[in-house]
Amino acid sequence: MRCNQCHRDNRDDARFCRACGTTLYPFCTACGTKLEAGSRFCDGCGVSVSTPGSWPPVMGIAIRTPGHIAEKILLSKAALEGERKQLSVLFADLKGSTEHIANLDPDHARRLLDPVLERMMEAVYRYEGTVNQVMGDGIMALFGAPLAVEDHAIRACHAALRMQEIIKSHAGEVLRTEGVPLEIRVGINSGEVIVRSIGSDLHMNYTAMGLTTHLAARMEQVAAPGSIYMTTRTLRLVEGYVAVRPLGSLHLKGVTEPVESHELLGVIPRRSRLRATPSRDLTPFAGRDVEMKLLRKALDHAKAGRGQVVALVGEPGTGKSRVIHEFIHSEANHGLRVLEASAESFSMSTSYLAVTEFLRHYFQIGASDTPDAIRERVTRKLAEVDESLMPLLAPLLTLLDPMIDRARMASAPSPASRRRMLDAVKRVLVRESMTQPLLLVLEDLHSIDPESQALIDGLVDGLSAARFMLLVSYRSEYQHGWNNKSYYTQVRIDPLAPAAAGEILDSLVGGSAGLEPLKQLVIGKTGCNPLFLEESVQSLVETGVLAGRPRAYRIAKPVSDFSVPVTIEALLTSRIDRLPEMDKRVLQSTAVVGNPADLRVLEALGDFQPDEVREALERLQALEFLYETSPFPDRIHFQTCPFA
């Protein structure tokens, strides 16, 4: 088979060109079956082929994974065979493109379609998704595979919105110059797939097949031009983070039951997971007296002019955000100016994101404010606080300019310009602390971009004599250089004690004696992790195990399979994927062997050396993947990480 891009000969059954990686033939985006030219429906699964006749012009588009994503994939690809992944699938195509290009010269058609496909792919890569297939005038993309990420659905939504934004801008120019209207439609669904292996050239030789992919394709096919449709499964994972419009139940071809669907409208300003779930009441705040006492003590020092840095450190779901929420809203904060920001894992390559969020809160800048409105607000605030700050206007406006692409900003300014921007932010915040005590809150520091990290390090160095408290949260793997500061305090946020976990469960399901065995099962399965407790109860309600109403549930049917809630599974698998290959293999083998685990069985199962198993187990225990309870010379009794 000859490649249309580089004209290199390939074997007949090849799917990608051996020389340039271009797709050699069209295939079904839902099941991977090779399609004959002119097909209107896939003869493997029956899905409609939306763009017959348009394949030849776009065969030059190759899947070229960006370097920073490729590096992550290649580092972990050896452990990516045969794993189940929770992910989000995105389909996007040009609605009605066939009729617009049918009478065009193939080269002309390609010049129209290729830039659209490239922009679609750029939006996917911006949020670290992978483009799995390019076919006709559309793409299929995966978020959460081959690299597991806990926020795959949020990334897919951001990518879809970005895609619509940049395509609409491009389409306006094409309409003016070519007279051809271009609109894309996008469909998203989330669920479980089995990930097979990938090649060293980063072409995915697996296809995410099954209902998850099928529904995503159907969402795209029913979406109106210029819109983004998603299923309830995706909404469940992004609720509170995005704005949607309910579409009701849609009858989709090939799907027996109606599917509840929603149109994605936009992103709600960044917020913590705790504040992103307004539909749920907060559970009792229990078991954190010691932690709150340490925070109040640090705040007293800061109010007295002895600046403080306090770090809340813990694994996902242990309640760092809840501790921050309760502290911010406590009576101790009367007369305190609070500025909040959070880092996001998919924005680590976006420069100054956390800094910008702090500034927007400080200057009270809205998401829709124009550059002129931003200038007016910043100028007025600086003059109001201290006229001597007016020279800082220019560097502050550079950071706040909504027209700047912050994903590329780090390489644009000179080192001197970057220093001026960061110094301006520090001077404004320190000057504000002279007027009133200042509490700066930054959540998820483990996901911060390097430029914002530089600002935080600078603040920490100059904090000791200011009425200023910096409160941050991060996961255990994050490292910093503040440990030698006399004004630095680290507060561990560990899982709750069983009594406090029981109090939370009482508030969620009720205090009936008949619920006690189920509560003990939930406590044992979740390891008293507050997030896991809440999500497990929600899952039990959704699966019909619990019936009734909150705080007054009853057991409606036996618990036949206490599976991991989908909101938690991706979080766990993303942590596991970051383990070294040896540790991951030992953890998988331990999960298969069960409790107690005979070390000799583990060694034989994974073809390990004795020292390799023991060393890996020690590392896994340190990372809280295994909790040893009763070691023996040849056996290890353990409690695995929650749900393992």
C-alpha cells in the first residue's frame, strides 16, 4: 500500500506509514474496522460514516504527539498492556463539510480541511489528551489513556471548548476568503475501556471500543453545528466545574435506552472540588481539632507581624480542601483579607496561572472584563492603596491581559521582564498586608506552573516580617525548599479515625442499627478517607443498594459487588501509573494474590527476585499503597490502599 503523503510503499495490512506515520486507510471510529471507499456505514458495527468521499484530501494529517506528552507515554508504556482505564472519549468533526468540498479540487479541499484538523488536535494536546484517530474531516481523542489522569472529563470539556473557540475564529477568515462555511460539532462520553499496548512511534495500536466510545460518537452525530454534547456519565464527573444546558433524553441509533444528554456551554471559574459540588450538603467537620489549632496559632503569629507559611499535606481525598474551607470561614478570620487560588494539573504548562488568579481576586476583575476595564480597575486600586505603586502598573497589566496566550508566555518575556512582573506582585501583596492582615491560600501546589512557583518561593523568602500568612496544600510527592524556615509549619492531613468516619456516615445514611454492617464495610473499604466515604455512599445510592432519602436510607438489596466509584477510580489509577515499573508490577501482583500474601508466590507470579519484592513492598507502604498490619518472615498481612 502506497502512502499518499510520502509515497513510501508499505505492507498491505499496515494501518500507518512506516516512513511518516500517516494513516493509510480510513477506519471506523467506533470499532476500528477498515472501511472501503464510499462506505456510508461501517460493516463491522453499523455506525454511520459521516464523511464519505472526503478521506483522500486529508490523508496528509499525521498524528504527531507533542514532545512533553510523548515523553510521559514512553516512560510508562511498558506497563500499559491490558489495563482497564476510566477515561473520556471526544469525537469532533466538521458538520456538513462533504457538500462544501465535494466539487473542489482535492488539493484545494485539503488546504481547507487540514488547518481545521490541526486546530482540533492542538486543542486536545493543550490539555494532554491523545489523538487516537484522524479520519475524514474529524478526530477521535482520548483523555485518561494511555496516561491515566484523575480529571480526564474536565480536560475533555476544556479541550472541546477550546476547539470550538479557535475553529470559530478560523472559520470567519475562511468564510471571508473562500466563501466556505465551517462549523464543528463535538461529542463527549466517559467510561471504562481496556487499554492495549502502544508502539514506540507513539501510534496507538489499540482502539477504545465498546459502549463508551459508541456513545461519544453518537453524541457527536446528534450535536448541532457549533455545539458540544455530553452524556450524564461525563456530567457526573465535571458537575460544578462547567455550565451545561439539559437536553433531556435522546434516542440514539444503536442504543436501546434513551440517553440523558447535556450541552456544554462554558467553564465555571476555577474552584476546589469541595466548592464545585454545591448540590451536596457538607458533612460534619469531624476529627480535625489538632489541625485547626495549629492553623489558628500560625494565624495569630501572622497577625502580630511574624509572617507564617503553613502547608497541609496529605493524599487525595483526605480533606485538605475541607480544612481550608473551615479555617477561612472561622471567626478567627475577622478583619482578614483572604485571596484564594488553585493550581490545576492540566495547566502546569500555562505560565503564571496561579499568580493571575490571585491578582484577579485582588483587583476584582471578572472573566468578561475587557483590557480597558482591567486597566481602569488596576489603576484605581493602586492609586487608592499607595501612589508609590503606580510604576508597577505595566508589569501587572502584562500578567492580567486576557489577550495573552499564557501557555506560551514563559518563553516570551526576557528574564528581566519576568523579574519585574514577579516583583510587582510581591510588592502589591506585601503592601496590602500593611493595611490589613493577609491570608493567601493556594490549593494543589503539586500542580503549580514553574513561573507561579517562582513567585511563591519569593514570597516565602520575604515573609518573616509581614502580617501575612501563606496557606498551601499539596500531596506527599511534592517537594520544596522551605523546611529550614523557622516560620514554616507542616500539618499532616491523614485519613480520619474510625469514630469520625462513623460520624460522617451517620450524617450521610442515618443512624439505623440495620445500617451498621454496611457502614463497617464502607469504613473498611475506604480506609476512612473522607472523599472515598462520600463517593461510596453516592455510588451505593445510584446502584440501588441504598434507598430512601439522605440521613434516612435503608438497605434495598444486598451488596453483591462493592466496586470503586468512577469518581475515585481514575484518581487511584493515575497515582498507580506514576509508580516506578517494578513497584506497579508488585502492587498488581499483590492485588491478585490477596491477603495474606506469600512472598514466595509474589516472587514466582511476577518473576521477581526476593530482594526486589521486599524493597518494592517497603516503598509501597511508605506511599500508603499498602498498610502492613502483621508481618511474618515469609508472609505479609496487609490492608491494601482503599478499594484495592
